[in-house]
Amino acid sequence: MSDKPPHPLHSSESQGGTNPLGGRVHTPRYGGSSRRQWSGHVAHIRRCPECGWENDEGARFCVSCAGDIRSIAAEPSSETRPGLALLQKRLERDRRQHNRKRGNDAPGGGGWIAVGAVLIAVALVVGPDRSLSLLVWIAAVAAALAGIWQIRRDQHAMRLWGGFLAATAALVLVFVGFRAIYASGTFADNDEPDINATPTSTVDSAATPANPGNRLSGNVTMSGGGPLHDSQMPGPAPTGSPILAWQVDTGGELYGAPAIADGILYVMSKAGILHALDAESGTEIWRHTVTSYVTRATPAVVDGTVYVGAGFTFSALDAATGAERWSIPLQYGGQASPTVRDGLVIVSSQQGWIFALEAESGEIAWRLPTEGIVFGAASITGDAVIYATDEGILYNVDRQTGVSNWRITLPGAIYAAPVVTGDTVLATTQAGELYALDLASGDRLWSVNYGGALPPATDGEVVVLAASDGGIYGLDAATGEQRWLYPAGKQSLTAPAITGNLAILGAGTSLLALDLNTGEAVWYFLAGDTIESAAIVTDGFVFFGSRDGFLNAISER
């Protein structure tokens, strides 16, 4: 007989052992397969008719009452062993852990959702630029959907990031709702906009300038130097190499040119703040926050009132204090500069309307729908108002009534303000063409393709304009023939300013003064960044803005 101890599976203890999960373990008596029936197995039992106890299938007598159960047929147990419930719990726990691990291991699901939320915030900030805003919105939605797809099977992650998305959506709704309430009464969704002037009086800061009696006397009251937009300046300009007289940080890029009246400079920054500065010293007199939207317009200053549009409003402010005299809702009125003449303010919205407002009250004198959007300022001469749209349509309407005198369509979008010189209208298109048209009839006098779309400047004899290739041209105003060409080497982003025998404009970071008759460089000044606003010239000073947000004043002193 072998002294080898019996295998545990063959021992008597193992033949009726108990599964630690709560079920029974059945093992073949004579070895062989060691397969076990784990808990969760529904056992067959003999149920005692006397006490109801569930006995094993092979039992002869009830272990509870000792009753004879040999004649009782075996049947499946009515209750699952306790181990089955435990097993199910374990399986459910393993499934949750597996899904959570898969969600955590997913490549950037939550990260994509966060990116989508950030892009939504960017889309709200972009504001007036509708095409860019739409692209950002599309990217935001795509990123959020990509993140949701990656974590779709992870309930924990879906709950977490779902709450994040819900909070983001709530903030967006609050922002949009506030903006809609703020802009109530605008013409965004109305074919016939209703504008009611609302007098208010607010100003951010005010100060008294030093030596107010010594202010500069020359006035440049609006974009393009005046209602004709020919960019003629009162001057004089510096004759030698100028130096920096003063510099002021406005806190935002300067797209629009400054205006000056009674020795006070008015300039609107990209940040939506209108600054009033003493022109000789740069000392701030007051500032007024108009909007948080990007503004490219030049304010107009006439008869002691500053007219400025930005965001969802168009306002008239007291030129001395910055107090608001009246304000009307106007959708994105900060892209085209206002033009003021003889008690009328001509201003456009980017919703396809142009308005003539009473300068004193803001009431509508007339309004007209436009085919396309007006980006450039309107010009006023005599009884005519000239304006153009990005559909290439040039209009001439009666100043008092808005009745059309003529309209023509040119090949190419028009973003620049039309210029009036004598009986001629000058208009540039995005196709790089300059057109000279008869003011009375709209007939074409001449045209030339020079490769630019910026507004021209003219003294009636020479037309100066910048091309996109860095060339600056001097053309004969009567025929369009080229008189001279100056190779600046850097693209100009502004219209020239003309004073005396000089044409002054920015090219890259250089401010150039060119001889109006020959095109030769007379002097230049290096700015700290790209020059984006047109220069104005008065009393020996040249004022201009740059991309870094600085308003610069240069002179010979």
C-alpha cells in the first residue's frame, strides 16, 4: 500500500465542500475531472414535505427533521445560491471598471470637449466678423461632438463632461440673451428698422488739459479729411526729418484715423474706447467706452459733437466732456465711418441699410436698403450722397430725400469710400481698378488697373494711391495717366494724406512723405509697428496710429 497521502480533491472533506462564494462544490469521487460547479449553479434538491427543508439530491433523510425523503423526487431549487448575486455584482463592477478605463484611455475625449468650449468662447469674442465667427462655431461643435463620441460608452465620463457642456451652454445662452436684450430695437431681424434716440450722459474719465488756450487750430473733422473724402489736410506738414513729439498707448490696435477739432484729438481704438487727447501734448482729456466690439471707424467731430458708431449703437457725444447727447441702436455701425454735413449724419449698418440722421436729435431723415454691405464712408457734395457696397454697386442719391439720382455696377467689390473731386467721383474696386465717373450722370470718364483697392487721395491735379505690391502711384487726375511711381517695398494699408506739395502715408512701419509732383521721398519716420491708420496733418504735426495700439504725434519741434 502506498504511503502517499490522498489528493485533496479525493479526500472526504472535498467531496461535499462549501464554495466560499456560498454555493456547493461538487467533485467527482474517483478523481478524473477536477471541474467545479461554482456558485450560481441551480442545484437539484429533495424538499422535505414535513419541514420544507431543501436537502441534497442524494439525501435519504431530512437533515432538519429526520423525515424519510427517499420517495421524494429531486427538483430544481426555488432559490439561487447566494453566490450568484455576489457573482453578478462582481461582473457589474468589472464591466464599469472596464468602461471607465476605456474612457480614460480614449485619446482626448474630454480634451476635445474642453477645446470645443474654448472655441465657443472665442466665437463669442469674435463678434462682428461673421465669417470668422461661423468657422469658429463649426470647429467648436465638431470638437465637442468628437469628444462625446470617444467617451460615449463611459457613463462616468459622460456624466462629468455632460455637466460641463450643460454649464457651458447655459453661459452661452446668458451671454446671447443679454446681448439680444441690450441690442433690442436693432435692425438685425427687421426689414423696417425702428430707431428711437435715447439721451444719456455717461463718461468714463475727464480731465482738464494744460494750457487750453494754446491748442492747435487746424481741423480734420472726419475720415478722409472731410465730407468729400479727398484726404486733403489743412497742414502744414513738417518739412525736414520729423521727430516723435509724444506717444499714447490706447490699449488696442488703431484701424481708423484720428480726427481733430479745436485742438482736441479724437481716436477710436480696437478695444471700443474713444479717447479725447490734447493734440499738442497728448494729455488725456476724457475717454468713453463705446463698445467691446472691434471698431474700424473714424469718429466725426462737427459743431461741438462727436459722432461715433460701434457694436450695436451709434452715439453723439459732447466734444468737450464726452457726455452722451443721444444714442440709437445700430447693428455693427463701427465698420464704416460717419459723414456729417449741413445737419445730416450719413451712417450705414452691416445689415444692409444706410441712414440719414438729424445731427441734433438722431431722428431718421430717410433710410434706404442697400444691395450689399457698405464698408466705406459715404461722401457728401452739394445735394448728392455717394456711397458704395461690397456688391460693386455705386449709388448717387439726393441728400435731402434719399431719392436715387443714379446707380451703376462696377466689376469688383468696393470697400473703400468713394472720393469726390470737382465733378468727378473716384472709386476703387477689389479687382485693382480705379474708376473716374461723372458726378452728375455716373458715366465712366476713365479707368486704370493699378493693382490696389485702397481709397485714393487727390488735390484735383494728382491722384495718389497705393497698390498691393508696395508701389505708390501718382496719376493725372484728368486722364488717369501715370506721372510717377515710388517703390515703397512694403504694402500700404492706408489712404494717403495730401497737404501742400506732399503726400504722406504709411508703408509697413515707415511713414513716408513724397513729393506730390515727382514722387521722390522727402522724409520718412520709423514707427514701432505696422501703420494701419491713415495720417492727418495740421499745424506742423502728423498724427497716425499703429498696430501696437500707439497713437503717434511727430513734428520738427
